[in-house]
Amino acid sequence: MHPEDEVFARMALIPGALEKRGFDLKDGAYILRTTLPKSGFDLTLEITPSGRASGCATDPDTGDEYAPLHAANPTLAFACMVQDEYRRLLEEIASECFRPRSFASEQGNRLEALIKDAWGDVPDNPFSNMDAGAFRTPGGKWYALVMMVPRDKLAGSREGGAGSDEGRGSAPGGLVEAANLKADPEEIPSLIQRDGIFKAWHMNKRHWITVLLDGTLDDASLMTLVARSRALVMGGHKGGA
């Protein structure tokens, strides 16, 4: 994984902050041209409004791109030094111009805001070995679990294949962010025929479904499923993880 992806993962851009940091907005992206002080390399850093970043360092004497900037496990001390000062710059920009967000997907973060507005519930991570967010009832039982899941496993969980979901919302490593939600067992066979909805990942498939958080399902429809899940969990229906 490139340092840009590591530093800006789960970060949301603060409006106007990049311009104050010296970035110029050009063709829909923010551009910073500066010099890495220790190496003397010219650096061009581009950040999109969604927070995707890419950087390129060039030798000012030759104009050649310095490829080791993104090399994995460099062995030369100079390459390590260049990578270190580049990462420090990225971390400074992240600290000044971004704020943390709970989830990787835009829809996951919109869902968090919608749930908070509706019921005041905020997510917690119930696991020590993975990033996830569980939304819980006042009684402490989760009704929505947001996490990264293997897309190919979801595609294989639907009878007849993935249908029109194939290739949507993929992420590095074949992962996609999704939410596990409780549903009425009688409704699940029809629900999983809809684009973006699958049999539950790592939960009781008779009582739970998995919904992609890649915009396949609009926010209003997603919140209808979330509200139904919350009501079912609060109603004490049997079933669970």
C-alpha cells in the first residue's frame, strides 16, 4: 500500500483547509508543488476532493521521476530518507487539513450520520483484530455491523450468482464495505434478489443480510432496512451472529 493510501485512509477533507496549506485547485483536484528539504527533490502532490492522493518526486537537475518514492522495503539509506520525509509531509497535511471518519466508504459515513440523527446511536468496534463499527440498541445488542468483507464471498452467497452487482464497489484486496442487518426470515429470499443485498456474511443467514455500502442501494432504502433491523433486535426476535 502506498503511503498516501495509508495516511489518508478514513480521513475526511476539511473544506478550505488545503487552499490555506498552499494547494491550488485545478481541474477538480488540489495540487501542491513544493520541495522536499533534505533530498532537494521537487514534489507534486495531488489530492482529490474525496481524499485520494498521489505524489511524484523529481530530480531538479535531470527532471527524472524518483521511482523509489513508492518502492516497497527500500534497501538504500537515501531512498529510506526520501520516503520518510515524504511521509512526514503527508502526515502534516493530514493533521492540518483532514479529520478522522469512522468508515472507509462515503455511504458508510452518511449512514453513521443518519443513524445518529434518528436515534443518537454511535458505533463502537466490537473486535480487537479488525476495523468494524457496531451500532447497538439501548440494550447493547447490535443491529448494524459495518465492516470490510470479501466481495467474491458475497457474490458466491447469492443463488444464481452476483448478477448486476459484479464489479461494483471493489477495493484493494477484493474487499468492500458492507453492513450486516437483521431482517424478517420471510422477507430475506426476496431481499437478496435486489442489487447490493446478499445472504449474511459470517452471521445467521436465516435472520441477517449483508448490504453493500457502495451506493448500489440509495440511502433512504438503506435506512429503511436499518430501522427494520433495529426494531427486530429490540423486539427480542431470536437469531443472531
